[in-house]
Amino acid sequence: MTTPEASKPRHWRVKTRMASGLVVLIPLVITIAVIRFLFNFTSGILLPFIDPALASWPAWSRAALSLAILLVTVYLLGAMAAHVVGRRILAMGEQLVLKLPIVKAIYSAAKQVVGTFQGKGSEAFKSVVFVEFPHPGMRSIGFVTSRVQRDDGSFWSLVFVPTTPNPTTGFLQLVPPEDVTPAGISIEDGIKLVMSLGALTPERWNPGTPASVGSADIQPRSRP
């Protein structure tokens, strides 16, 4: 019995299998890159302290030990932050850091960025939208990160338009409400769509309809 795929032209089958291979390969490459960066970063911090005491250990075991120590440290910091006494200790340490001129600027900016994505009332990456980009007449997938209010009382959206297949880079656009269209998909589906080069499209997609609570307040307004 002939399968539907076998009846397709050869070039179509090659193209489909190449796209499927990319979908499998890209998440693996990103995962390996993150693990490698974390491994090298932690090894660079802790190995100078570990090497003198464990000089007889193989290099890979010392590096693995440094990674394990850092992971345990992160866990303990999280455990401290979950208790009142621990939060007070961390707050005291934070006050000391904020007294250092250059470190204060870097630490404050980093904390604000992390807080933006953690806040319960934040709109960061909770809405997938379409915007006219890179020029009128074209549509690009974007993620609403926040809103700004103008003097006339209207709210404009700050929309991050990611590049593909790497959604960690892109363009930040300030878009008026009439040019923002809800994509009708979840954040997870939006990220999958970008990372798969458009190969992984949602099964149900109704552009113009908000897919989550975070996009309820970005309904497009009609132009005057």
C-alpha cells in the first residue's frame, strides 16, 4: 500500500525531512550550548579554589564538582529566600552590594530585568501579537513586554520582535494600539513557531483573538 508521503515528489520529501531534522536538532544545540556555557562559567569561578586541594583528581571530575557546588549554592540561596530570616540576611547583603558605585548600577539593572519577568502583574511575554514589521504591509510575530501611557491617556505597547531561530535576539518596537493585533496563540506556541522557522504551527490558530488573559488589554482599536 502506497503511503501519502511516498506519492509526493522526491524534492518535497527531502524538504520535509530537512525541516523535521531542524526541529529536532535546534533544541538539542541550544540545550548543549547552555549546558556548556554553564559548565565553563562555573569551572572558571571555582576551579582555582578546588585545584590546589584536589590536584590528583581528573580535570573533568574537578569541573563536575565545581558545577555541583554552584548548583547546591543556588538551591541554598533559593531556600534562604523562602524564609523570613533568610530574606533579611539576603537583604543585608544586597544593601552592601548597592553601596558599591559600579556594581550598584549593574546589579540594579539586572534585578529590574529579572523582576520584570517574575512579577505577577507583569505583562512581560504574556501576549503574542502581530505588528507591522519591518515595513508597512508585512506582519511579524512579537511579544508584548510592557506598555507606556502617553499624555493623551492612550497606551502604546512595547513589543519584542524576535529573530528566528534564536528568539533571544531581536528588535524592540514601540507600537500604537491600532497597530497591535493579538495572534490568538499562547506564549509557548509563539516561541515554538519562531524556533522552528515556522514549521511548528499551532493546530488551532485564530489571529485577532486573544489567547490569554495577558493579551486581553491589547485589543486593536480602529483608526480614526
